[in-house]
Amino acid sequence: MSLEQIRAKYTELQGAGLKLDLTRGKPSSQQLDLSNGLLVLPGAGEFKAADGTDVRNYGGLQGLPEARALFTALVGVPVEQIVLGNNASLALMHDTIVFALLKGVCDSDKPWGKEDIAFLCPVPGYDRHFSICEEHGIKMIPVKLNDDGPDMDEVERLVAGDASIKGMWCVPKYSNPTGAVYSDAVVERLAGMKTAAKDFRIFWDNAYGVHHLTEEKVAIANLLALCEAKGNPNRAFVFASSSKITFAGAGISAVGASAENVKWLLKRMFPQTIGPDKVNQLRHVAFLKDAAGIDALMAKHRALLAPKFECVLRVFEEELTGIEGVSWTKPKGGYFISLEVPSGCAKRVVALAKEAGVVLTPAGSTHPYGKDPEDRTIRIAPSFPGLAEVEKAAKAVALCVQLVAAEG
Ligand code: PLP
């Protein structure tokens, strides 16, 4: 198409009165419906946990053992090393960092907040991880995220040479937003690398551990087991939640870590709460039952989600193939597709889409401080709208990319 033709199509699009939203990675209401069984659980008169605990009452800071058991595969440690939180793993991540800032972690000499500290941030990454750092004055150092995980030469160089680097964010499986999956070699290097800070921590956010989009159930190496094997047992906190398994607003969150880290965390949580929502834990156990129950439910999610991803990928393939500087990821799981446009063009594409009635996540939000130095990355979240809307939105986005590319 000539530039004139693309412009004409764009003018037509502007007049089409679209009102579409591809911003946040929320489950659709059809996905939420899959867990409506929870709304009537645990059921009248059902308030006893397996060990007889009355879940209506205070207590049980670590979470019901049978609810913790739902997370053993996701975090990779036995129930004794898992702590449950309420509905947001993000809150667990936030609080763990705030505890470290105020108190230091179990092997710190002083609170992290007593010095200027930094976190490594693989990019593109999850904006809310970056918001936690920004909120609490933690400097963010971007490192490139490849298809098999972060650039490990760079990570090893940085952590070995700078004791102010206390932490690192990782979304190891079906990452937000590229869908990258960390290879076993990368996980092994993360577990074993030399760090100048003896109290360095990896914040391993396994948010999409069971969120497959294809037949292939991609597996990743067990970070906590490798940390232990390499002599760094306290190196990692592993987070997960049922937000995108059951209800995004009413799930359970979990963190797994070494026995020493768990002891430290429970000590910090003790003054914070008398215990989490155990009624919700009990109904999740009744509803999900076990790993097989989770698997069966995730297959139903996949049946709803996969066609939306396939649709976006098909539209991009048809409309964007061969345009210089344009590429996109083809995730095998998770909630996002990452679209790369020619350098300096992401903001313009997002603005053009907005003018045509399609709201995209702001360009830059995939990078620390909201600044994508190359202005290239756009996060596409196809989960929430219906399939027909996803198709319209993908075509509109593709046209905006064509326009920007043709304008040069
Ligand atoms: N971590 C990642 C990587 C996410 O993409 C999201 C949601 O989009 C979350 C965490 C939020 O998890 P939760 O609902 O458990 O707070």
C-alpha cells in the first residue's frame, strides 16, 4: 500500500468509532466464570481445615497446609517453606522489599534502606515491579531480556562488581510482556553467580507458571533447589498466585523460600497481621483440589485465551511481515505479546491507536521509570476483550504501525 492509501485507511478507521482496550492483562469475564463454583464454597457449615482449625477465626499466619500444597509445584519447595498471603502476590513482593528496607534480610548487616541500593531489571519487564522500586527509591538498572532469559554475562558482571545491587526482578516463565522462558542454563547461572552483596535476593515472580497457550507445557528449572545446591540457599524468594487461575481479585498468593528466609518473613509479618483469609484458602482447596485440578482448569482458560493470541499473531503476520524494524513475540503462555516497532516510533503508534479508539499500554511502561530508551516496545494484552474485538484492535494497531513505518 502507498502512504496515501494507508492514510486513507487510517482516516476511515478514525471514523469507525472504535472503543477498544488492550491495556491491562486482565482475565475476561468468561475466564472468571470458570471459577464461579468458588462463590458457593466452602459451603454452609464448612469451616474446618484438615487439622480441625476453624478457618473463620484468627490465626494461621503461614496459611493452611492444604492450601500451601496447591502451590508446591509453582514455587518449587515443600509446604513448610511456603507462606500464603491474601489476593495479591504483588503485595507479598512489595512487603518483602519494604521489610528488607526497614530491617534487612536474614543475612544483612543493616537494613537495605540505610544505603543507596539498586535492583537489576530485565527489560522489557512488568511495570508494577518497576513501580515498587520507584516508590521506595530503589535505583533500577536495566539489563536486556533475551528469549532465554536476561543477558547473563551482563548480570554476572554487574552483581559481582557492585555491592549496592541487592536485588533482581525475574518473571522466569512466559514473561510479561515478551513471553520469554528462562533456560536451565540461565537459571543455573542465577543460582550460582558471585554477588558482591552477600544479602542479594532474586525476586522470582512465577506469575504465569501454569498459564500455557499451547500443547507444550513448558517447564523451567527449580531456582530454589539450584540455589541450595550452589551454596546460596537464601538467594531467592519465589512468588505465585491464583489470580489468573481463579479470581484475579479474590485469589490466594504464595511465596516460597529457604527455611531461614521463611522464618525471617514470618517474623516480619507477625506484627502486620494475625493471619490471612483462611476461608478463601479453604474454598480454593475445595474447588481446585490438587495439581490435576489446577491443570484441568488451566486447560479451560487456554481454550478461551489461545484463539485471541492466535488472532493477534495472524493479523500481525498478514499485515506487518517484512516491515523493517517490526517484530513481535509468539508466546507459548502468559498474557502478553510484545510488539517491537522501528526505533523512536512506539509512542507515536500508541498515540495513533488512541486517536482511532484503541487504548494500548503507554509506550515506555515496559521499562524502568517509564522510559524505553529506544521507544520501540509496545505491550499487547489480548485477554480481556472478546475475540471479535481483539481482531478489530489488532488490525487497527497493525494499520497504525504501517502508517508510522510508511511515514518514515
Ligand atoms: N506478576 C506479573 C508478572 C504479572 O503480570 C501480574 C499481573 O499482571 C502480577 C504479578 C500480579 O499478580 P497478583 O494478582 O498475584 O498480584
